[in-house]
Amino acid sequence: MRKTLGLLMLPLSAVLLLEFYVFGDNDAALEAPLKKEVIVVSPKYQSDNNQERQNSLDTTDASVLKGDSKTHAYQAVIVSTLSSENKELAHFTNTLKFVLHQDKKHTDQEDMPLKGAVYNAKFESENPETDLPAVMGFTYSYNNGAFHNVSLLGLQPEHPLNIVSVLLQQLSYYPEAHTIDLPDGKRTYAYTVKDDKVFRSLIREQPTSTSYSTLSQSDSWLLNIDVSGFPVQLDNRVSKNVVMDNQPLKLEQSITVTPIGTKNDVLLLANYSVNANTGYAVSFNRQESDVVIQTPEDFMSTLVVFDRNPTLDTAEILGVYAAEQGLGFVRELMFAEDVTDSMRSNIIFSLERSGLAEGEFILSALIEDESLEETDRIRAMMSMVKMGDVNSTRALTTLESMVTDGNPVLAQTAMLNIGILGKQNERLTPQVTAFLSEALSSRKDAYISLLAANNLGSNALDAKVTPYLSSTFSDERQLAAKLLSKNPVMRPQLMTQMLNDSHPSVVRAIATGLEGASVALTESYQAKLRHRIEDADVLAPTRDLLFEFLVGHTDESAMNAALARRVIEMEGVSESTLEVANQYLAGKP
């Protein structure tokens, strides 16, 4: 099962690349960056003179302005980096140029399709053999600073040029708070226009990823506009620190869009028929590997090469050979002086990729081997639970035995991975659910048990999780709220919890979990919220969250408007809450 890390503005091609670099087909080990191999099938109508046409577009001049029409030309540069604590896993720069036709007669008519075209696309994240079109047309609508209804005319969703839709979304701004759908969730921003610049601030976010947790993130965004308010330049920089399967990762991306000139009217070279771009298909069929391992010497020489330049195919070949040789062969390698830490990690990873029951058996034995380094035992745990259908009850019993290990790091890692195992292998889900149900009932290592339940991602444990809403520890209440928010049946109880819980992290977890849900707030509930918001004993961050939840889930009302005015006068109100209150009051008496 692949997981997408969802960098705020990660282009589709980059998302696909990072999946291959980090996880492969079955969430491959994070320690081994793996190359992506892509075969692109070019459309039959692709011109043989692409290079000649491409060269003719390279010269620049002033933007085209004819009568009531103007063609804006831009260059976009997207730099993306994924790294672990010890090394860079992926880094690439993608560039493209595009033009937007602006018809002054129809620019502010939202439903009026306008023409655009992308050209000079160069993607480091793609296979060098990828045959990108010299020019590709698309259509869009534009209204008061925002681009809408972008149509890529049948382009396959896997194609890297889908980044055009993402770029236009980032080039947009709105007079009121607006929610953007992103790979890892939804974010609501407030936009502020000052002279020829537009700024935005995050009001709220609704993460949707269950495969990783975000430790910290930053997002800077600055948009320049012309005298008419049309977007002309963008500088967007994003950074996220996340933890996935106990592994810390850092994702960074910068997007710059700058105005350029164009000598040729690129729009004339593009095809705007309904399915003009359907033929640009991307195939992820991997090439056959020519690596052959027949002896231990072959294995070591291949391992050395793999350590420098890992690929999924080679990992599988290494793993099959190691699994067939047995535990003694692998254990000897784990203690060999000439085998580095990185190579030991790759041996474990290759066993995961072997797809053999023997591989699971060896990983299980490594986990229980007290003479091995703690790091290698943890790696073996993480690899074993990601073997998917290969996993047997042996994997579960091994982890269950490790939960009581005297080493707390190993014990906690085992508990967390029990949840992952149950999610990855449906045959083991009932047994995992029963084990975690007992663990939650015992309240021993409660927070770790809740995390394991979160990794399982099943509503079957809700009855055991609910009592933790009354825990004296806020982190347990927060995690319980996050788990229960996935079940619509639990919404009434969570809304009651929101009224009674004073800790902002718990209130935020509930508000985030209910974001986007069809939550109807009764007049009685609204009155209780207003009372709670004006309670002097309520912490300022909690008050801000309650107010934003109230106005975000209710229609305009005189009582809520009066509350908004009072909130503006309160001490310690955050900038984002002031923005929400002022926008709520905009246009009201």
C-alpha cells in the first residue's frame, strides 16, 4: 500500500516519485531511497518535430497585448526535497513555462472558459525517456483574482503536467476565507491585499492523512498582482517535519512563478479539442533487472552496489537470495565487521521485499535476538509488518511477546507496529483488534495503546477508546478525540466534550475532526458555545478555537455577530481569530 506524504504543493509527479523513493509498493523501508522507473507512452498524434517547435519557443519578448486581449507568460520552478535524519532521500527541480490568455471582455465572467498553454516543461522527477509535449493546451475560468474550472483536456491524472492545476490554485486569492484541498487535507486561508501584494494566513486545517503525523510545519506565500488585480508573480515555500512508522522525515518545497515574455503566440500551437491530451499516458511498469545472485560473493558485491544506488528490483533479488540461504546466513552478515550500518539496514529491507514466508521468519528471529543492536531489531519490526499478505500469525505473536520486553523502546515500538500489522493484513485484523481491546481496557501504557489503535484505524475499538475522553491526561483525551472523530456516530459525544474540555489541544482535535462534516449546531448548543467563549476562565487559545468553530458551522445571526464584536475587544485574541471575526462582521449591521 502506497502512502502519499502530501507536501502542501507537491506536484503529482513528485508525489509519485516520493512514493517510490520511500515506500515502493508495500511501504518500503524509509532507509533505502529507491529509484522510480517510468515508461511514458506518447500520444499517436505527437509531432516528430517537437524539438524544432520547442526551440522556436525559447526566445522572449514583451507580453502579447492585442486590443481587449492580453497573454500573460510565466516560468514556474518547483524544487522539492525529502530527507531523513541522516541523508537526503530525494531532490529534484522541475521547471515549465505557461501562458494565460486574458480576455478583458470576459475575464470576470467565472463560467467563461479561457485558453492557456504549457511549454518547455523539464522534470527531473521523471524518467529521462518521458516524452513531454512541446506545447499542451488547457482551459480555465478566472474571476476576481481566482482561477476556476481548470480543464487539462483529458490528461491522465498520473501525468506530471497536472501540476498546472496546482500552480493556478496557488496563484489564486479570494476576498473571503477560502478552503483549499491538498494531498494531505484541507486548509482554510484568509487573504489580505496590500497595494500590489497579497498575503495569506492559515485559519484552520483538517489533516486527512492517517499514515503519518505532522510534528511541525511552515508555509510562506506571497503573491504579486498587477494594477487590475491579475496574479503576476508567486513565491511559496513549504516545510514539514513528519513521523511515519516511527521514522522522522523532512519535506521541503519551494515554488516560484515569475513573469516572462514570449515572442511567439504559443496558444496558436496548442490543441483545444475536448480530449486533446488523453494520449499522454504514464506507465509504471518496471524494467526487468539483469542482476543475478548465485553465490555469497555475488550477494556481497550486489549489496555494495545497492547500498550506493538502491532499486526495488535489486532489493527483491537480494531478499530472495538471503531468505533462501536462511537465518544463519543473515545473522552472520549482521555481525560481519565489513558490513556497515547502512548495509545492515538494506539487508533487513531486502528481506521485507522478498515476499517470502522465509523472509518473515528471519525478520521475526532478528527481532527476538537480544545480541543484535536495538536499531536493527526496530528495523526488523518495521519491515516485518509491511510484508502484507505474506504476514502470518508468527508476526503477531512475535510482536506480542516483545510488548513485555524490558527495553521500553522495543516494547513501545512493538505495540505501535501491532496496529500497523492489523491494518496491513486483513486476515490478522480480528486478532489485532482483540489484543488492542484488552490493552486499552488494562490502561497500562495507555497512550501507546491509543497510538496503536490509531495505527489500526478501525471503529471497532471505539467503545474501548471512549472512556479516555475522561482521562486526566490531555494527550490521551486529544488522541481519543482524534480516533473517535472518524466515526459519525460519536459526533454528539465529541461536541459535548468540546463544551467541557478546557485544553486547547483537545478542542482542536475535535474541531479538526468535525471539519468538513455536516454538523448542525442547534440554537441551544450555539448558546452554550457563546457562554463558554465569554467565560473568563477559558484559556485564550481554547476560546479562539471555540469561536472559529461556531462561526464556521453556523449561518449569519445577530447574536453571533454581537459575539464577534465582543471577541475583537477581548485580550489575547490571535491574529487568525481577529481575521475570522472581522470577516464574519463584513457587511453586517
